[in-house]
Amino acid sequence: MSASQGRRPEIIWTVPISGDGRRGGPQGWSRGGWHLDAAPVLPEWVNDVRGSAFTPFDHHVQAARAAEHGGFDAVVVPYDPAGEESWVLATVLSKETRHVGLIAEFPLGAMTPVYAAKMAATYQRVSGHRLGWKLALDVDPAIARSQGDFLDVTLRYQRADEFLTAARGVWSEQGYSFDGQHYHVFESGFPSPLSGHPFPRVVTSGISAEALDLGARQADVHLLPFDDALAGHRDGLGRLGSQYGRRVLVGLEVPVIAREDPEEAWARAARLFGQLPHAAGIGRPEHYRLDEHRWAGFGVLGLGAPIGLVGSYDEVAQRLRELFDDGVDVFVLDGNPHVEEAYRLGQHLLPLLGDFPVTAVPAAQTAR
């Protein structure tokens, strides 16, 4: 039996929250009010009739709609300390879309598990049960401290375990109490109409021992990096999940540049790279090429994951198929510019994945 038999992949897109991604580096992401100092200077005879009527939120909505129209299962609204607030933006997108899932990434220091659960219950009612949670745990310590969160990395994962335990408890039980190291809850719970809704789908990430253990214990989907150690991390997550009596879906963050032929795709990668300010040591785009289709230059371009795929639509689809056969269940795709690439991949790449075996999988719930 094929490893993929009886499974269906989930394909997720990433919504930008701090610019448009039209150029190679984030300093050139200017559409809709972000980084206006980087916006191109228009000739005097050109009028932008949109003026201030086109806001960053119009662009976010365009990206989410492009993903929905393209057939993606869900979109991720990433946590970005310099970007829009992900919960608020995900709520806006829930009213501008109908079917696509919405995964809001957030740091746990921002709220208590009880309040997060209450917000989620209302969100599920508003959105038709489309909310997912992506936990932002690997936050730069300086940024975390600037927001009042002084926990070290190990304690962050302990807190995350308590957070999810307490949130699930008040979600499903009246008079729920919890006494942990980081949270204390006494006789909590939600009455109707907040009760009885599906709990948000939980997405975690990371390859540390603490991250893999948390994912195995609490997550529905755990994202792994697209590197040479992928198989080992996947197997380790599977063993931990078995110890807890759970099967956690394996996810992969994969930025993509796909075109009709591989030469066009690699030329696009080189063009984006050429738009970067060439500081000392940045190198050339070919220096980041890992093999025939894997490229490690996406992180330099400001995308969340450093390693992704470059090639023709057929080549990228084949690599995704191979990864699926090797045990990857969820693909979180990303690309620049976000709106245009969502439509492009929805039209040309996703149909090539249509012959994946399809069975019932829980409904899916993008950094920059």
C-alpha cells in the first residue's frame, strides 16, 4: 500500500501582513500604505485614482480571496511584530471570504487561555467554524521582552502546554478549574451560545525537543523545516505522537516560484534577488541553490521559510507529490507577490495536485 493511500494533502496559502511582496526585499513592499517611502515615484502625468481609498486591508482581502478562488484549503495570518494584528486581520478576512480556513498566529503572552478561548468561540460563530490557532513560540527574546514577556524558551513551551490544556478545559467543561505553574483557573466555562463549537485547529512548529514534544501532545498539525533532516524530524514526531496515542499531521512550509518552464522560474528567482540591496556577503542567487529544485534564497527575500521550490509547475507538483508520499500531510505555500502568486498557483499548480488520493481529513483552518 502506498504511504499516501487513504490520505489527502491540505494546501495552505500565506497572507501578507506588512506589505505586498512585489519586490525582492521587504523594504520594497509598499502597496496599500506600507513602506510608502519605498513606493516608486510616478511620472507627473500618471494619476493614481485610488488615492488613499486603497488601504493595506484591501490588499489583505485580495490575498485571502485569491487563495479561496484558487482552491487553497486555508490561509495563515502570520504573527509579525511590525505588521498588523493577526487576530483582528483574520476576523476581517472571515467576513470577506466564505469557505477558506483562517489560521491566526499569535504569541501566548498576549492573553490568558480563558480569554483566548472566549475570543475563539465568538470567532467560530462569526466565521462558520473556520478558525485555527498557530502558536508563535520561537519569538526573538528581545521582541518578547519588548511586549512584556520575559519567559525563557523552555518555559515558553511549558506555558504553551498549560495554555492549550486550560483553553480546551474551559471550552468543553462547565465549572472547569486548572492549577498550573503559569495559569490558574477556577470554575470557568462557557454557557450557550458560546459552547458546543469545534475547538480551533492547533498548529505548532519547531524541531527542538520541547517543540516536538508539544506538537506531539497538543497539536493537530506540526510544521517542520524543509531541510535535509526532514525525515528524521518527521519520524521523531511520529514516535512521540504514538507514545501519547495521537497522530499529528506533518506540515511543511514551502515557498514556491513556479512557471511554465524551469528556466523562467529560475530567472524570476534571480530577478527578485537582483532587487535586493546587495550588502556585503549576500552572494549570488545561484549560491543558494541546494539541488535541482530546492533554493535557500527565500529567507533573504523576506519570506518566512528560507528553503523552498523553484521550477516548472510540473516539477514543483512532482516534488510536492514525493513529499506527500514521504509522509507530509500539510503544505503551507508562500510566494511574492502574494495576490498574483496565489492566483497563479491556484490556476496552474493546484490542478496538477488533483490526482492525490482524496479521503476525509479534518477541514483546514500565511510570513509575510
